[in-house]
Amino acid sequence: MDPASHPEQLSVVNEQVLNSADRSVTAAVCLRRFLCYGSESSTYSTKECPLGIENALSLMQLIEGGRGSEVVDEVRRFNLEGRAVRPNPGLFTLAVCSQHADCKTRQAALRALKELCRSPVQLFTFVQYKKELKEGSGMWGRALRRVVTDWYNGQDGISLAQAVTKCKHRAGWSHQDLLRLSHMKPANDNIALVCKYITKGWKGVEEAYAEKDKSEDLQKVFAYLEAVEKAKHSTDEQELIHLIEEQRLGKEQLLTNHLKSKEVWKALLKEMPVAVLLKHLGKLTANKVLIPGSPDIAAVCGRIQDETVLKKAKTQPFNILAASENYKRGHGKRSKLKWEPDRDLVQALDCAFCKSISTVEATGKRFLVAVDISSSLSSLCRGSSISTVAVAAAVCMIIAQTEPNAQIVVFSEGNLLPCTVSSDMTLMQVAGLLIQTPGGSTDCSLPITWASENEKTVDVFIILTNNQTNGRENPADTLKMYRQKSSVFSKLIVCGLIANNLSIADPEDCGMLDICGFDSQAVDVIHNFALDIF
């Protein structure tokens, strides 16, 4: 994207004020933080907080300052470039902009929503934000009715039929609610059929269309909805399997009783998205759907190790790690479900994790990843059910294999040792490097001091710890001294793997970030932060 051709975007993205603290945080930086992970602060937490005007003050400052159109441009950029690790902050921002007094801001927000809002979940979420922002007063004006109408009319018949049968309601809204309140007028016969199904049910569709001459496209939509209805009421296993395979029905469209059948699960496996498959590996093993040595096991192992499949599904290494650790545990986190982990599946998951690292985009920055070993790394990481040593090992592997200029070290009070993490090492081998006898207190300034004393040039410091720092030096102050000595605006990311809150980063410094816990989205936050996305 050429910045010169987007002057409005450039003014928001590059607006920054220099001060005695190197760089201060502006409203534009806070906006980018908010759009990326839902908070204007210098802390990313795995626990997602409810969104409201009270935690989006910089957003309001920019809008009230007449820069609403620029804010909308930022929302578009973040979503189209895949920089928003959470979708709801962008939808909330568009909801705020869509009801501002400035006509250009409102129009820009609604145009962007039409472009970015793809799923029913996003549509329901946007409408709910509109309701909350209106505080109970009338919200269904012409503009919102047009937005909702355009969303439904913007789909083709089959896509809309799939969407409304897989996601029927969310955030207190249903498709029937939206059609009624928007006074929806279908743009064509295919959309009209789906709308009839939403408002009148299958009985209404049969009465209106069963004897009616239907075009080829209309017949496809009719047949799909008919299959969904038959599946709801079917007690014949073979009929159900036929419907799943013929119309590619998903588990969301089946009844709970249907999912007690092994053969039904086997039919679902053929088209099951990778993310859903990873989530249900334990259940599939416990229920004997996946039997050791069976062709089904071989097919699943092949899919989850296929780099093309992983890239197409945008499968994060951390998501595979979570699935792998949960599967190896042999029991559900909250349920009584138990299983004996299949050896082939375990090996496939380990292989899939290593292969998925290749899907991570390099930043080209110089990294120093420092793992604090002053306390045991056996705790569970906040935001997941993975041990902190596994998380630390995964981060080390991802950075070491994707960034050409990266160094890994372990440290405790007064002691720091380099670690060699090569591309042929397994997660268990890397974790073994990190499991050392703990001792001393935590000093998160030590890796920065070591880099300074050894004249290491570092763009991004990543410190992984189970504790708040207890060292004599403040890491934020140590970083500022390092910047002055090296003439490099280095960044600092401190990951408190079990922390509910963290207060190491200077909130007025756009080059510092605290992370509480760790999850797959934290990987994207680190990537964006390193690339100056916010």
C-alpha cells in the first residue's frame, strides 16, 4: 500500500510525539492497540474484557476531533491485513462511528461494515453494540435497516442457507429478529427462499415452494434446506450419513443424539475443518471413532501434517500445541471424558506443530528471547491448559526458526546462559533445555543488561517469566539506558505466563508491552508489536 496515496491513513498511523521518555503514546497508538486486541493500555491479557466507551477514550478523542473517517480507514486496514487478533474491537469501533453526528464518519463506517462483516456472528455482534451504545433508545433507523438488508442480500443462496443453519443466534439476536426489524426485502428468489425458511420454518417453505417450478439454483437451495430439516428428524443412521456426505452438513446442524453414532462422526470427519478436528481428537478417541491402526487414524494423521492444509486453514503453531497437550493428557479439562492417547496421533501432532512453524511470517527483526528459570516452569499457563515450560519452549522454537537474527537465553538472578535451539529439535528437547534447577529471585532487567555489556544489538527483547521482577533495576529504565547506548529504539515484551496482571511496561512508552498469560492470539500480538503495527 502506497502511503502517499492514503494521506488520511498516514496521519493516523504515523502521528507520534517525542519526549524525554523517548516516545510518548498518542491517541493514534492507543487506537491501534484497541483495534488489535481490545485495550488501549500497554497490556495484552488472555482474558477478554467487555468493550465500552469507558475503555476506548482515545477512539472517542479521535472521532470527536473530526477524524472519524481516518479511524474507519484504520479499522479496514487492520482487518484486511489480518492485524486484528480479536474481531470485536473493530466491530465496536464501527458501531461507534456509525452513529456519530458527522455524516462522512457514519457513511464510512457503514461502507466498511459491508466490506468486513462476513459471518452471522459478526452481524449479530455489531447490532448488539449498536443497541448498547443507544442505551435502549430507538436504533432501527434507515441506515441500520439498510446494513442488515445488504448483508443478507449480499450472499448467494447456498452460502446464506449454510450460514443461517449453522449459526442461528448470538449475542441475544436471531436471524428472525433481524429480518423483522430491518423490514428485509429479498433481492432475488434464492434469498427469498432462505428468508421464508427463517421466518416461517420448513413448513412455510414447503407450502410456498414444493409445487413451484424452481430454477437450478433455487432447487439447490431448496434441497440443502430440505437436507438440514431431514437431518433434524432422522433416526436412520444411513440416511443421516447420506445427507452429511451429499450436502456437506456440519456437526452444528445435527442433534446431540446423532453425535452418539461412530459412523456419523466418521462421515463428518471427511469435511471437518482442521480447527474443529483438533478440538475433538480426545472425544473421537474416547468414543472409539478413531481406532489405533485404522484407516481413519491414518487419514487424520495425514491431514494434520499436511502443510498445504495447515496454511489454508491458517493454523497457528500454538493451536496445535494446545490440541497436542490436551490430547496427551488423556482426559478432558472439565468433563469426565477419558481416553488412551493413540501413539500415531501423538507423533502426528508433534510433527504438525513443527511444520506449522513454517506458516509464521518472519519480521526480520533482531530478537533476544530470555526465559526466567528462577522458579519452576511446571505451572499451567494462564489462558490455556498448557504448562509454562511448554509455552516457553514453543515461543523459543517459533522465534528461533522464523527469525534469522535471534538468540535464546535462560536466566536467573545474577546468571545468564545462552541456549542453542536448532530447527531439528523437538518441543520436548527444547523444554529440556529450560528445565534447570531454579534459584534466586527474578530480575527481568538482566537480559537487557547482558545485551548491553556484550554489545548485542537487539530490536525486540522477549522475556518469559512466572514472576514479577524483584531485581534492583527497573526493566523499563534499563531498556531506556540500552536504547541510549545502542542508538536503537529497542522494544521490550514481558510475558507473565501465570500473571493476572503485570506492571513492568511503561504505559507511556509505545515500545513496551506486558502480556498476561499466553494464547494463540499472543503470538500475533508479538508479531504485530515487533512490526510497529501498534
